[in-house]
Amino acid sequence: MQILSEIENAEDFKMAVKNIIDLLDLKQEGLKDHSIRVMHYALMIGKLLNLDQESLNNLKYASLLHDIGKLAIPSRIISKPSDYSEYEFVLYKYHPIIGDYLLDFPDFEKIRLFIRLHHERIDGKGYLKRRGIENIPLESRIILVANTFDRLTTSIFFEKRYSYQETIQILEKFSNKVSTKRENQ
């Protein structure tokens, strides 16, 4: 599925995406920049994995919109750096599903799936469902890695900002939980 080919006016689509991303920054300062960085990291990973242009295009928009579901989560929870109550964490964990529903349009079907599953892990300990690698699209796994990398290397979300070297070490430990290999490799 090529999204832009399904939409009559690609410029209107791009403007709608930009407006959504601007809303994210109103919800939590820095969330727009985070989404843009995640998109850049995800595209770098996708290119390293030799994804085709259609897959890269879908990955671009899915990674850019991966946190759209946070628009429906109360700001007091989104802005909290840590120490969620059990209730708050359960609510926070629903942002991928909320994002899926916010993009409930046929043209966004594949992107919706990538957004819905961007916190799932192949070890079955993702936010919402216990899944195996065969049920998590590669693009969702790429977004998870890019998202984690950005969250660890910026101080927006955590009090401590990890160095790139520390972040790579953390991701290497994490690599048995997230795989960026295609299922048939």
C-alpha cells in the first residue's frame, strides 16, 4: 500500500500530518521534536536494512505519528517523567491503541498497525499483547528501537541522558527482545 498514491492531494496530507505533530507539542513540550528524531532514526535503520521505497514511506509516516495516541492521555500523566501509579501506567500503555483508532481511515491501515504495535517486544513483554516475532511487523520493531534510542539520548523523558555509547550498550542488551530481522531471514 502506498499511502500518498491513495490521497488526492499529497500537500493536504503533509499539512494534516504537520498539524498533528504540532498538536503533540502542545500536549507535551518536546514531543514534536521527539517524533521527528524518531522518524529520522527509523528511516536510517530502514535504509540500512534495504527496505524498499514504499516501506520507507510507510515507516516515515508511522514513526512520525507513533505517539499520536498520547493526545488522548491526560497531560498530567504524559508530562510525568516516571513513578506512574498502576492506573496511570495502564492508561499510558494504551496510547498505541488510541493512536490506531485516531487514524481509523482505510488509507492508513498499514501505518495504523505499525503504530499499534510499536511498543510490542518479541519476548512477549510489550505494552498490550503477548506476541512473537511473526506477529510484529518489522516496521513496528524499527520504531521501537528508534523510539528507545531517542528516549535514552535526550533528557526530555528521563532525568538522566545517556551517552550514545551507553545507549548502544543498553540497546545491545535489549536486542534479544527486539529484532530488526525479517521473519524469513
